[in-house]
Amino acid sequence: MIGCLILLLFLCVTVPLLAAVVNNISKPSKVPHLNGNTSSQIDNAPFPYQNPRLPKHIVPLFYIMKLNIQFDKLITDGQVNITLHVTKPTNFIVFHHVLIDIQLVNIYQSRLPTIKPIRIDGKQYNSSLQMFYIKLSSNLAVHTNYTLSIKFTSKVFTDRLKGLYLNNYTDIHGRHRHLAITQFESVFARLAFPCFDEPGFKTPYKIYIARPKNFHVLSNMPTITERSLTSQIVEAEFATTPPLSSYLIAYVIGNLAHLEIKSNSNITLRIWCSPNMLNYTKLAINHAKIVVAQFENLFHMKLNSSKLDMVLAPNYLSGGMENWGLITYPESSAIYMPVENQQRQTVISTVTHEIAHQWFGNIVTIKWWNELWVKEGFATLMEFVSEYKLTTMKQAMASFFQSNHLAALKEDSFFASHALSMPISTLEKIKANYDSIEYAKGACILQMLLFFLGEKTFLQGTEHYLYKWKSKTASNLDLWKSFDKVRKYMLSENPISATMILHYKDSKELIIIYN
Ligand SMILES: [Zn+2]
């Protein structure tokens, strides 16, 4: 995701809207309506689970999600079946949701000939933790698959740019149109569907989306088939995703126009926007083709998808979002009118950054938000690598210095500066972490490592890391181990690299060596 500077500009012009959003967030959400299969809610009892993180021993393995988007009511009626197992005997389940009406919860052992629900002795919701707790009458057995089945209704928001929210635009005939689009990073998938909303839980998703038949729908994966549910409602079935964290799930419902080209590796690249903007998206889609080829060659790893969509939305919170196979942007980040030179660089940087995330963040994902800088630093560094390979080192160094080095020094000089990796547990700290330390300083540290190791070794280490942790999560230590592997001795034995990596990662206000 691209955040800070664009977000600051956005804040200046949208204070009233965001004030409303903040007010809404600070209000405790209503306790969801509960009419599950058994028993009563644990009324007025202290919430039985107090850890701000979900337990690690309850592991989601697969999601099947059926969503019915209803524009007239501004709701999604949904059902999610989550296959899970536990790694130690457990008599409870806890998962995330916020502002969702939970209508029915069942849990049963998967793949038995008849469904025998496990009795639920109580349910409770905590609005601060945004967690729903289910007390079971008996223990779940270790390494046995269970299905957690939840019927729910969530909102299509009009007062915030998170979860699934509504955009309005005008088509070429001057008609007002609607577009529903998701923004789930960092902790907003839970606004759209009940889930285990932490990046460390990476599972495949099978998604079905029903919508009015005059709307088009996109999601992370290609559409397999479409079927009519009624004369007015059509449901799309999408191919199963590779293992993904919840923040990378995305879907868009609207009547957008699009351009389509093929990448060198035969991936379908499409860009979608309101029809009157289509002529200004050629730079973005052509540059997408260039950087997909560039990164596939640099990392010797193809994008594991037959399509990559990019959608432009008029109302958008950040600079761009790297959802797997469905990148979203504000129009301001991907529209280029040829007279605006500065805007040309914005489009190129943003497209490069979000496509770099398909490898750094999507194929290999951080375990927790305290290592946000690894994915954001890498995506920002790849803007620099891409630029010096397409232009000159001198030009790329100049833009990197202006965009990142100065920003990192400035942010690091503030009293509130912090180390790249710092303990994060609360929702507020997760949201506040999207700053120039994570993006610009993270990129500067990685750029120092690139110059120290040399491009060949740096890219070999990166490739080793991507292949070793493909479709999984990894920590920054795993990255250093990959560099160790290709250097054939431990980085910590070298005082220069040890200083760069260990001290910079855990400290603040250290001077960046500008090479
Ligand atoms: Zn990013």
C-alpha cells in the first residue's frame, strides 16, 4: 500500500468526512444479533479472551465465501465456511468482525457423512478487540478438520473508505453511477466478512459474488463461470486463490470501462475506470506490462495468476493497494494527462510499487504488522531498481534521494520517531504505523544493503527468500538468512553489515549512509 504523503494531502481536503469516520470508529459497535444453534449469550460476563492477538493454535485452512451485494439496501448478505483445525485441545473459537450482524454460527466436524453440530454453550462480542468468542460444550480434537459456518450481513459503507464502500462517479452520458470497492489493509477485512484478520493466517479462498445483473464484478482471481440466481441477480464463481492473508482479498462491483493487453508472459493485464477517464490510463497499463516483465526476469519467478486487474476509484483513502490480482488506485495515482510531467512520475512510481508488492507482501507475506517495513521498504526500493534499469543510475538516485532519503531523515528527526520494527499490539498502533519510517527509511536501509552486497548478490538473496517462503509468511530474519546463504557466511560476522541490519532495524535516529 502507498500511504503517507498522499494521505496527508487527502486529509487536508476531507477532514469533515474523516471526522465522521473517526467518530464512528470510536463508538462501541452494537452487539450483534445472535440466534445461533444453541444456548444463550454470556451476558454481562467479562470477555473471556483478553489477548489483542488471535490465538495461534486455532488455524484457518480454507475459506468458502458466498456474498450477495445489494446496492438498494447497501448491504452484503453472506455466508462464510471456514475450515480450521486446532493444534491443542480447545473448547473455544475466537475470530474478528466489526459492524457485522452475525445471524447464525455453527461448527461441525468436516467431511462426516452427516453434519453433527458441536454444541455452542455461549457467545460473546468485544467491540474493543473486535472479536467474537464462541464457547463450545466440548474440546475440539487436535488435527481434526472442523467447519466454522457463519451467516452474516455486513454493510456497504458510505461514511468511510474501508471495508466494502461505495463510490459515485458520472459516466460519459452524465449519468450518476455506483461502484463498490474494497480496502482491507490493514485491519478492515473484518468490516466485510467474519475472518481471522491477521496477516499470519494465510489460506486459499473460494469466492462467489452475486450482484445485480447490470453490474460487472471482479475479484482476486479470474471468473470461472456465471449463473443466474434470479431474473435480476447473477452470481460469479471465481477460481480458488493461492494462500492469502485476509488483507489481500478484494472485490469490485461496478460498470467500469477497461483496456486490456497481454504481458510478455501471457498474463491478461486490464485497467478499469469510469469511461471518461479511460483515455488517460494508457501510461499506467503500458508501464504495468514493462514492470511485470522486469520483475519476472529479476526474480526468475512468474506471477502465479492468469490475470492482473487494476481498478481506479474516484474516492480512495491511500495511494494504492496491492490486492492479489486486483490492484486498486485512486484516480489521482494512475491517470496521466500528457501535459503534466510530475503526474507522469507519480503514475510510474505507484504502478511499480504496487506490482512489486505482488512478490513482496503477496507471494511472501509478513507474519505481523511490526514488520510492515519489510514489504513497504522492498516495494519502495523496487521503484528505485526499476527506474535505474529503465533510465540511468543518476536519475534514479536523484528521485530516490528526494522521495525517500530526505523523508526518512525528516521523520527520524521527530521526537515521535521509532525503530523500523517495534512491538505492535493495538489496532491504533497498527493504523499509525504507516509512516515514512516504514516506507522511506525501510527503503533506505535496503538500498544500503543493495550497495553493500552488490546488485547480483542482493538479487540472488532476494530470489532465494522468495522461493523459500513462496505462499507462506516470513520474518525479516528469514530475509537475512537468505542473504547469508548466497554470501556463504553469516552477515553477523561482518561488522559493517551487522551494524546496518541489526542496529538500523531496532534503533531510531541513526544516520543513513548515502552511497
Ligand atoms: Zn506499499
